[in-house]
Amino acid sequence: RKEVEQDPGPFNVPEGATVAFNCTYSNSASQSFFWYRQDCRKEPKLLMSVYSSGNEDGRFTAQLNRASQYISLLIRDSKLSDSATYLCVVNRGRGSARQLTFGSGTQLTVLP
Amino acid sequence: DVKVTQSSRYLVKRTGEKVFLECVQDMDHENMFWYRQDPGLGLRLIYFSYDVKMKEKGDIPEGYSVSREKKERFSLILESASTNQTSMYLCASRATVYEQYFGPGTRLTVT
């Protein structure tokens, strides 16, 4: 089983739509969770951290369910510029050996 | 702005050649990482380093080695390149656990 699993998509949605991505992780000891965004032929960049109580950044909302080991990302009012691959990321290890484990990504295309 | 640079964007090498991929960061980060990214497999960690001259194996270290002689530079070495090492290689650096900064990547083709 992969440590971080995501639906690869692709998700093709019209502008203005609301879209949700889900992710599950296998290591119950994980403490930190993130969503990264990767544009086509570009490097991944941090989109947002995910906190236990859920958090929002503009049109983006992230949720964490530790009991189910499940993370989600909701994008409201989709824009063309939201087209990208969204990577679910979970930490593992401790201290200086702490590393990030990346999911394979969910591809989103927002259509005009 | 944090900047992570990689020595080449595209590289073509022959099977059996020794290949060096260089990565430099300008933010005095302690932690540096090498990943490869393949379709359907996502980013997989090859090696990482949390200090000068320190290195740790990641999930797929076989066929690779690394060198970190200076804090800002982390090199990935393919001792004898093989066709299954054709991939996108991404270097990253990080000061805290919260944000990891990636370089633009090197697309390596081994023929």
C-alpha cells in the first residue's frame, strides 16, 4: 500500500465550479500535512498546510480527519489558473530525519 | 526569495556513464533532498542530508550516491547510468518542516 494515496484524476471542471480532492495516508504517526501545487513542467510549490481544525486560504479549504487518516482540499469558484496537479504531502520521521512523503498527485483542468 | 538552482534543465547521457547532478541553494538551509519524479509514481526520495557531510538514504537509493561538502551544495551521482534512471530529478531544500523549496528539475535521459 502506498504511504499517501490520491485519486489521479484527471478532474475537468468548468470555471466557477467547486471541486474537491481527497487523500489518505497510512502512517498514523504522521504529524504534519500539506498540499503542494505543481504546474505543468514546473517544480512543486507549497499551496497550504493542513491543520487539525481545518483551515481556509481564500478559495481553498483544507480538512484533516486523523481518525480516518484522510485529508481533503476544496477549491471554490475555480479559475483557469487553478489548472495544475495537486500533491498531498505527509511528514514522516522525527527531528533532523524528518522527511516529506508525496502522493502521486491529482490533475485538475479548469475549462473556460 | 529562496532560490534552489540545478546545474542542467536537460541532460542526455549514455548507459554506463558517470553522471553528476548539482544543486545549490542560497538560503542557508540545513536540509537538502534529491527526488525523482516519474508518471504515476510521484516524487520518490533518493537521498537527503541534514548537515554538511551528513547523508541519509531515502526510499530508492540504489544506483545513486550523494555528496555534501558545503552547506549550500548537494550533488547527486549516478555511478553508472542505466536506462531505468531516465527521469525528472528534483532537488529541494528546507529550513523547517513547513516548507520545502524545489529547484526547477533536471530531465535526464539515459540512452
